[in-house]
Amino acid sequence: MKNRLTNLILPVLLTLVSTGFCGQTNAGPAESEAVLKHENFNPKGQLVEQMKDGAPFVAEMCRTAESLNDYSLVFETKTFKKGSSVTEKGALYFKKPKLMRIEEMGEFNKGSVAVLGKDGKAHARGAGLASLVTLTMKPDDHMLDAANGDRMEDSDFISLTNILRERLKQGSAARVSEKTVTISGVSEPTFVLEIFHPDDPKTVQKRVYVSAKTNLPIRWDDYDYKDPCLSTWKDVKTNTGLSDDLFKL
């Protein structure tokens, strides 16, 4: 009986997993254009008039991320595809050295959960009947990818800030606003960090809005992806002493 039940549920779970563990809703062309305009999602730079070399700022962001033992947050990512957008929302938990948990909070696949555990593997399950079966896979399995192509294992602050550092090593440049500024579509005054190629300083590859309180990003715009995307983080709680049990399924 157990094997028969598994055979019935597994295809459902695989479908849920393959669509990602972050809630997704599609928007029409008009809504996508409105979102882009309202939230200042534009690769044209520079956004702020008074900016300086951002390399030291990137280094400090990396140090801040690496200093955190654990944290939790709520994220939302809008991926802009041809004439539409996909919105993903979820809760993320992180604990050193590389324990992660993502809980689906959006309307689509609400209740799905994925973790990276101490065994170095990813474990995932869907909602409803699919919650009766837990899949085990490699952390870089594409079934865990977000709609924008990001891997689950690269969605923590250490990995994200390291992306900026690697871009600079590969020849990109960085500039950051000399002081915090208020920007439409950003929840609080932030420093504005832009990554660009020296040969084309007017086109931004990535723009990151960084909190002066925490030195962590609260919004991150990727213009250099196949499908550009905008991510935000809120309700960030750091070093709260998350239990290892949270990263088990």
C-alpha cells in the first residue's frame, strides 16, 4: 500500500518541485510595465548624482554577511519575462556553515518546503498530499532553482555579496552613493550601489540598495540576467540562535 501511495504522489511532488519553492503568479504586460516604472527598475545609470568608488563598500558588505551566524527573512522576487512577470515569495532561514530552509508563502504551491541539511543534501516536499513524500537531491539540482535561474544554495547573503566581489575581480567596477537616499520602490533610505563595466558606465549590470542600519541589501536589481529581476528582503532577524532541527525534513 505504501509503495502504491508513493507512486501516486511522487509525480505530483515532482511537478511542484520543478516549478520552484517560491510562490509564483503571472502578470500581464500592462502590469509588468507599471511595476517597472513605479519601482525605478531601469539599467540606466547612474541613479544618484554624488557617487564614489564602491569597491571598499562591497568588501564591507561581504564582511558583514560573513559575520552572521544565522538569520531569517521574508523575500520576494519579481522576474520580468517577455510581456509578463513572475512573482515569488517565501521565508528563508540560514545558519552557518550552510544550512538553509525555504518555505513557500505565495499563492502558488503554498506550503512547499526545501532545506539544505547537515548531510550536505537538499530535501524537499510539496503541500497537501505531496507533503507525504520527501525528495532528496543534490543542492544544485535545477528543480530547486528560482524562476530567475538562481540556485537555492546561492540565495544566502554570503553567496550574494560574493557575487559582487567576483564581478569586480572579473573586471566590472562599482560605485556607491556618498550618503543614503530615498528612492521610490525602496522601503527606507539606503545607500545605492551600482555594478557596471568600465567601458559602459551608463549601463548598470546590478543595482543594490543597502540598509545603513544593517549593511545588508534590502533590494537587489539584476539587469544582466536573461530575465531581469528585482528582489527585496524584509523582516530580517539576525543571530537569533536558530535550531539545527529547523533544517530537517
